[in-house]
Amino acid sequence: SLRRLITDLNSIRREQPALQRFRGLRFHETSNDRILCYSKSLDDGSRPVLCVVNLDPVWRQSALLDFSPGQLSPQLAGPYQVEDLLTGRSYRWEQGFNYVELDPRQLPAHIFAVTAA
């Protein structure tokens, strides 16, 4: 339900310091203009959070995201782990382009905590 999603989003925002600040916002290129991708991190590049949103309210959309957290923090220069804070699923990604797919009927966004692999 929408109530649960909003509750989860508010909880994630309280737990992630980068989401409590105005600074540290970066937009990232995607291969699909219906997918929005941005990250936020602390001033030193630590504790990055990657947000990916399907802007299409009806259809499933997929894209390649151009995200390299090694540009934010040297500790994240190699392969890295992303954990979706909405679903609890984790993925191992490489620097550069990675694939996402979002169905608005299931979940319209990913909010990934990014850590070293």
C-alpha cells in the first residue's frame, strides 16, 4: 500500500545521513529517459545512497545506469555492493554501467545503500 511505502521512505530518510542534507546531490546518466537516477553522499563521499525511479506510472521500464561510486570515495573504487533499502535485496555491481528494471505496479523505485564489496 502507499501508506507502507511512505512509512518505509520516511524510515530510510531518518536512517541515512546523506538523505538528511541538501548537499551531495549528483544526477547520473541512464539509457532510458523514463528512469531517473541520482545519488547523495556526505561531504567526504562516504555513506552514498543511490536512488533510481521509474517515471512511467504504467509500464515497466529498464535502463543501464552510469554510476561509479569510486568517484565519490576511494574505498568504493572496485566492485561494490548495493542493498535495496525498500526490499532488502543486495546486488554486486561493477564500476560504470549496471542494469535496473522497475515495474510501477510492484515498486516504482530502488533506494540503494552503497558499500564496498
